[in-house]
Amino acid sequence: MFTTKANAIFQEVITAYHIKNTVDQEFKNPYSETSDLLAHLLYRKCWIDTVQWHYEDIIRDPQIDPVAALKLKRQIDASNQDRTDMVEYIDSYFLNKYKEVTPKADATINTESPAWGVDRLSILALKIYHMEEEATREDASEAHRNACQAKLDILLEQRVDLSTAIDTLLNDIEAGDKYMKVYKQMKMYNDDELNPVLRSQK
């Protein structure tokens, strides 16, 4: 199943990131764009999410220097754009994969595209990793560990459900029971023609 591969790659990314555990480390994609494009995209997607997860931790430091905070905010904005771009690349992969499928007359559209489901699955992998850290943290109280374990159990159940839903959607698209229709995000705040503040600086 697709999500078996995706979840394994996400775990690989998160483990690799935490070897150095710094947002400034060099990114290296072990999957070739030419030999395994899907794995290449999934790895890159989760790496972006993982770095941004830690950006979000850092910027919430109440003692952070305002200048550093502004720089970090810019990095988060850029990361969000990269994240959206990667979702669209993954959807393009699926659009190409299923381009020869003729939807059935009664085929329906899903509320979200496959790649936006993948986006949630990647974030969920990060939640699971960090909640497991908290559930086993030796310097935390037993009450804290127990509460985090209860949350972890729910997150693990959620991953099973979300994985099943994504695999079902892809199977339905392949069978012609569902069809893909992807809308570009068309974000406005990064565009110097659409953001009035940026436009005024031209």
C-alpha cells in the first residue's frame, strides 16, 4: 500500500533529522528523482515539515531576540511556501500516474486531494515522534508520561485511520470511482502584485 511506503519514509526522515537535531543542517535526499520520484518527493516533503516543526518551537521562546524572531518568521513563511509547492508536486505525480484512467459516470470528487492527505500524514508522523518522546521522558512526572501515552495511543490510531483513508482514495481513483481535481493554492501574501503592502514597495 502507498501509505506503508510513505510512513516508512517519514520515519526515516525524522530519525535522520534528529541525529544532528538542528534546523541549520544540510539537507540530503537519499532518493533519486529519476529512479524513485515518489520517494524523492515524500522525503523532501517530510524534511520541510520536520524543519518547520522545530522553527515553530524556537519562535515560541518568550526570550527570543526580536531581530532573530523576525528572521525566523521569514524562514517559516518560506518553509510554508515550500510545503505547499511540495504538496502540488506530489499531486502532479498522482495526476500523471492516473491520467489514463477514465472516471466512471457516477464518479465523485473527494474533499481533499491525495497529497493534502499526505501532508496531514507527514505532520502526524512528527506528532507521534515527539509525543512518544514525552511519554518516555525520564525527567517528567509519571502523570505527564501517562497523559502523553494516552495522547500517543490516539495519534497512533489516527495514523491507521488516515493511512486507510488515503489508500482507499487512491484505489478509488485507480478504479474510476473517484477522480482528481487539483486547485492550486494561489497564495496571495507572497505575491508582490497581490499583496498591497508588497505592491506599495515597488
